[in-house]
Amino acid sequence: MRQLEWGMHQNGSYLLNKAISKIHRVPASKQALERETSAGYVAQTDAAPAKGASPLNGQQIGHYTLIRQLGQGGYASVFLGEHHYLNTYVALKLLNLYLASEEDTKHFQLEARILAHLRHRNIVRLLDFGVERGTPFLVMEYASKGNLQQFLPHEGALPVGIILPFVTQMASALQYVHNHGLIHCDVKPENMLLGPLNELWLSDFGIAITTTAVSNKEFNTHELKGSVNYMAPEHINGNPMPASDQYALAAMVYQWLCGRFLFQGTDMQVCLQHLSTPPIPLRDHVPSTPRAVEHVVLKALVTHISALRMYRSLPLP
């Protein structure tokens, strides 16, 4: 019953952007972020991070030297790398052959092919792909300022003016992805990187899937992949669609606006709540939330009859 048309015709959160913009005039993204950063938000420097403890530090992969590990996933690791001749920094994603299954290897290769054909200012750019001593690796732009999970405060509600530039950029990236017949399937703050000019880059297409594959029932419904805090009900049921990415974005906006996840509990409890529990209205958490913003966010999260009744009972903005 969710309003799947939410923002589908223009970009993934067109209505949300419009609603927020009516309430709050936001300056250009870069200037707004710089002001908030000086006011106390965390921002990383552009300098190369110091080396961390990893047995792969100093190893040569293609034309790059691994400096330190930036992140670890289920079957791959991401390292900061430096080009031997150009002295430029990149992010290298290496497949862990000891942990990766045959399906994981196929997904890794699919991620490379997907990124190779995506050209958008808010999607991380693939620079190269190769195989070194049997280990496949991706070479991508290095996000010198980390990701949104690191950049934004972990507790408390955020001002509308801070989140709007992020929502606008991510919605644009997701609409581009959807227009190319793809579903990201893992939209979350950790997968939203910040470039050198504070621009947002959507990253980690490791579990992305084509809409054709979903239609042909090629999606593995027996293995749940993604982040349960932002996972749409149809994704949990093994049938992700472009609107699932929009649900995830709306769940993030909900979290940013009220300082707590959409649902609380264990992974299983959170999944069950996504499937059967209406979200608590934003104004119950933060009474100062503009009604127009609450209206659009909750509309994006309507999933079943009881939630639809609750949504319709809210005062119109």
C-alpha cells in the first residue's frame, strides 16, 4: 500500500526536497557544510591517513601501493592506495578469496561492470579494474572526507538545512541508477561518501541488481543482504524494486530528523517491524518538525493498511 509513486517521476525524493525547501531556504551545499563544520561537525582532512595495522600495508597491487585499510565488508576490503608514478590517492577494493564464494566473485565482477557504465557527479567513479596474483580489485576515486556516517553527529536531531543538500544529491544519484535499470539495495550513510568539495558519492554496488533480474526471479530470496535499519518490506520479502531504495532514503531522513532509527531492536525484530508496524510520526519525537516534511517522509514509508490509515489521519501541511 506504500505510495510507490513518491518522487518516482522526477527524482527519488523530489517531493521531500520540495517540502523541505518550502520551510527552509538552504544555501549552496558547500557553503552550508563549511559553516556547520566550523560549528562542530566532524570533517576529515584531505591529507593521506596514517598507516594502520594490516598485513597488506605496503604491498603492491598493480600500479598502486597499499597504505592502510579503509573498510571491511563481507567478502572484500577497501584500502587507501597511492599510484607509483603519479603520487595520487585512490581507493582499492580487493576481493578476499578466502571468504568469497563463487556468487560473491560474480557480484564483485558485476559491481565493476556496473560502475564502469555509470557517469554521474554523485556516484563514485571507477578508475580501473584488474587482477593481481589471482586477486580481483577495483580502483575508485578516494573519498578524502569519509562517509556520512563519520561526518554527521551520531546522536540527536539534525537541522533541516544540513540534510537537504545530502538528500538532493542522493536522490539525483538514485534516480540516475533507477533510470539505468538498476536497484542499489544497500542505501545507507556508510555508502554515501564525501568527496574533496563535500560532494556526495553513492558507493558500494556490491549487492546491486538489475530490475530485469528481479522480474526474472534471479534474486536470491533465501539470503537477505543489505542493512536492516533501512530495508524496505518488499526487499525483506525478496522482491526489491526501485522504490526500495527510496524507502531506505526516507528511513535515513527520518533518522536524521529525529535522532533515532525508524525501528529499534534486534535485526529480526527490526525486519518484522518494517513488515508490520506503522512508523511513529516524526512530530511525536520532534514537535518542531515541519508538517510538510513529516507528511512526505511518512508517505514514503507507508507499507500496509494500518500505516495508510495513520498517514491519512495526519493533518495536511
